[in-house]
Amino acid sequence: MAETIRVLHVLGGVGLGGAESRIMDLYRQMDREEIQFDFLVHSRDPQNRRPEFYEEEIRRLGGQIYVLPKFRVYNYIAYRKAVKDFFRKHHEFRVVQGHMTSTAGIYLPVAKRSGVPVTVAHSRNAGVVKGPKGAATRFFRRNLVQKADQCFACSTLAGEDVFGRKAMEQGRVKIIHNAIDAGRFTYDPRKRESVRAELGLNEELVVGHVGRFDHQKNHPYLIAVFDSLCKSRQDTALLLLGEGPHMEEIKERCRLLGIEEKVRFLGNQKRPEDYYQAMDIFLLPSFYEGLPGVLVEAQAAGLRCFVSDKVTREARITDQVTYLSIEQPAKVWADRIREAACYERMDTYQTVKEAGFDVKTQAAGYRLFYQKGDSSKL
């Protein structure tokens, strides 16, 4: 029997995030006697790090989780030493796939010099936070396209943002759209009824969003849109899935607007597909995205989607997606939502699959890549 191929995915963590969810979707499709995933994550306090959302499942599937100290710029020398020490001890990986591109320029060359056959820089986003942290990210990403054997990006915008337009024009970056387990999200009227009943929802117009409570997702604007919608429709509800540093701030904003009873903060959910069934409208007013998996999920569930014009058009799979400017008053979004509230919800599985966003199809290409380094089927 051939030796199991081990692939190391480098991430900030293994919490419930977009990149993490897409990697887990792929991981579940692998024959793990043939290909096994391991994870290298980062923590401010590696010795006292708390388990994260996907940690139990990763270990159950046979994966290992390794921890490096979080990169803080000022600890560059210590971080680089920790990376060198790690790859000096671990020679079992055929592929190192770096989804944390902010420091990929450090750890991928070290991995290569330590004997890793294939290194990959994988761009999962199309923007950085403002201020010193964002500037540092840009600095350490310089010439990343020259520091990896392969460069992947989830969209054209994500590729240009991390690797540069010139590298994209030269064909040095491969676009691999974020694929999901589409069958899990397929519209099911009976499931919709049962989930809405569990949530105590009747005939309300249910607006939903799935995303971490941080700056990128633009929750204050989302709440402003919902508040405006409430002024013209009383029978409304908002479902918010996710957690994050700004969640309490958003709860307080809802309280001050007097809409807290209409808003459900549902936290991280192991079965988000159930909550998409309960929704009527999906909102994504982000400041930036790579190719948001949650938008693919929402379309797989047959939802009408209203999305920031900062989000790549490559994420538009169905004709149920409307792009709007987040520079406009929130009332503009609310009016468009109200006008579109009545529509026939359809089973969109085949559309999502044919567009190349089903992970079962994508997994075959990844297996070939991990086995032979051939990315032509991705």
C-alpha cells in the first residue's frame, strides 16, 4: 500500500471562517488513507490556546494540528526561528498550502529549503484592514508570487490583490473558485417549515447574514438596511450567524434602534444550511471579499441575494443576485429588498454544480494535484 500523502494547510486558526469552511468541505471528500490534511495555525499564547470550532472534527478525521506563535512584526526573528524549527522537525509533508498569505513570504521559502516538494500560496481575500496592520500585510506579501511553486486565488480580485495584476496577466496565478458541498444547501420546503417553526417564525420576511462580526463584513450598514426595512414592513426578522469582536457593539446598536426583538444572534452553527432554508433574503454588504463562500451557499439554497458592489462578480452563479453600492443610503437597499420579497424559490443545485462550485467535483482535481503536482484539472 502506498504511503499516505500529507498536506499541510497553514492558517491563522481553525475557527469557523470562510477559508476554514472551504478547506473542511474539501477535507471531508478526501480518501484519508490516500491523502491526509494537517494544519499549522497561529496563536498569541500557544501553550494556553483554546480549542477552535473545527478542531475536534480535524482530529477525528486523522489530522494533526500544530501551533506557531502569532506573527506580530516586532517578533520577526522569533517567528522565523519558530518556522525553521518546525520544518526542521517535520519532513512528512508533500505539499504545504499557505492560506495565510500575510506571512507566506516567510514560511513557504523555509518549507521549500527544508525539502517540501510543493509549496502553494493561496489567496482567499481581496483586501486588508486599514492602518498599520494592513500596511504590514502588504509589505510582507511583496513578491510572494516568486516565493511559491504554485499560486492559487479564489477570484480574479483576490489574485490581483495578493499577487499583483502583472502576475495575473502573465498567467502565473490559477483561479480556483471556492467550492461548497452544494447538496447540503439545496432548497427543501419541508426543512424550511420545520426550521422556521423552531425559531418561532410564521409569515415574516426573514432577512439573513452569515459572517464574522468584524470590520470587513460591515454589520453597521447591514443593521441600517434592516432598520429601514422595518420602517416599511413590520413583519420582518433578521437572522445573524457568526461571532466576532464587534458582536456586542451590534447588539447595542439594535437595542438603541428599538429593533432588538426582531434580530436573532444565533452564533456559530454546525449546520448553517438549516438556517439558509429559513431565510427569504440574504445580505452581504462587505467592504471587500475574495470569493465569499457564504454567497455561494445562499445561492445554492435558492435565496435572493443583495450584495455589496465591492464583491467580485465571479460569485454570481444565479440570476438571484443583485449588486448595490454601500455608498448609497441604506433605504435604497431596503426598498429593493421590499420590491423583491415575493419570488419563486427554486432548486439551484444543478446550476451551482455546472458552474464549478460543487466541492465533490473540485475534489477530484485536488487529488490529482496533491498526488502529482498537476493543477491542470483544478
